[in-house]
Amino acid sequence: MSNIANNLHTIRQRISTAQQVAGREENTVQLLAVSKNQPIESLEEAYAAGQTLFGENYLQEALLKMSKLSHLNISWHFIGPIQSNKTTTIAQHFSWVHSVDRLKIAQRLNNARSGMDPLDVCIQVNVSEEPSKSGVLLDQLEPLAAEILQLSNLTLRGLMAIPLATSEITVQQQQFHQLAQALKHLQHTFPDAKLDTLSMGMSSDMEVAIKEGATIVRIGTALFGARK
Ligand SMILES: *Cc1c(COP(=O)(O)O)cnc(C)c1O
């Protein structure tokens, strides 16, 4: 097995164990392989080992990879900050966008997606309330969700967060818990919406995220090694 195939195996084990420890059903957590700054060959290796969901942060880099890997059945997820002049291309090339954090971006994605299957989106929430971070604050989440639910070419699937980088498990856990509570609140407020996704947990904190209800973990370093 290649290193990447080995790493993938280890990560799948970690996910499976974390699901069991949390008393969750098998296969309720999806693995998104975060391949930003990784060479095409690394994506090919992961794909050969069965990985089909890939997350990218930078549009130009992602488009190049998509064109080189167009023969593969990959689901591409955009997870980086979104500039409004990039929305058309993002809407037309990706299956999912995890990083919607304002209405203008959602509207532009919606317009660019017409005539295609609805685009699956998550709202990015700034749970740590760091000024430098993207994401809507928790107290502005519900009005934004209400607006996005009106956009017919988008399907609002849930919430995404990048918590404060810390090794303090209790702080991580509290932030994941807040995101999970926010999703529950939205599910209650909008019972007809297809709100089934918590995109949270990265290489160093996926177990805590799964314990708190993550349905997609976004893993880069643990799978591909350090970024170039
Ligand atoms: C880079 C990145 C990741 C992956 O982080 P690792 O610590 O390398 O697993 C996950 N989510 C987002 C939004 C990222 O930008």
C-alpha cells in the first residue's frame, strides 16, 4: 500500500472507532479529503484507494485538478473563503460549497446554478468569534438561513465551522457542541428543510467532532502529509 492508502485506512479506522465510542451508527460520518496544495498524484492515490470526496480551497488550483481528473468520479467540495467574482465558476464546477457566510454570495451562487441540480451548501459559522475568521456569527445565523432557504438553486444542508486552533479538548468540544446546537435549532425552526450536515473536525480534532455529531470531517494533513 502507498503511504496515502495507509493513511486513508488509518483515518477510516479512527472515524469508525469514534462513531462507536460516541454510540453512533456506522457510516454516518463522511470523509472529505482536503487536497489543497497537494499534487495531482496524491489525489489519484487517494482515489485509487476508494476516496471520492475531495475538498479544495483555491479556485484556480481546483479547476486545474478537475480538468486533469475529469475521467474520475469525484465529488468536489469548495471549502475556502469565497470572493464574489468567483461565484459563477464555483457554482458551475462544484457539488458542494461549505463556506457560504453571507447572503450576497448565496444569491450569486444561486443565480449561477440555474438549469443545473441544486448546489448543496453549508453556512460557515464563526463559533470562536475571532475577528479574522470567515463565517457568520451565531446570532446572525437564523436570518441568513431563512434567506438561503428561499433560493431554489441551492439546498441548504447544514453548518460548517473551523473552531479556534487549540489543543484544549474542552474548548474544542464546546465549540463543536455549539455548532451542533445551532443546527438543532435550525432543524426545529425550519422542519421542512434538508438540514442534515455538520461539517466539522479536521486532522487533529476529528474524534471530538464526531462525538459532538459531525457528519462530514475535513481531513488534509493526516491523509496527505504536510502541505507544500
Ligand atoms: C485546510 C483545511 C482543512 C484540513 O485541515 P488539516 O488540519 O490539514 O486536516 C479542513 N478544513 C478547511 C476549511 C481547511 O481550510
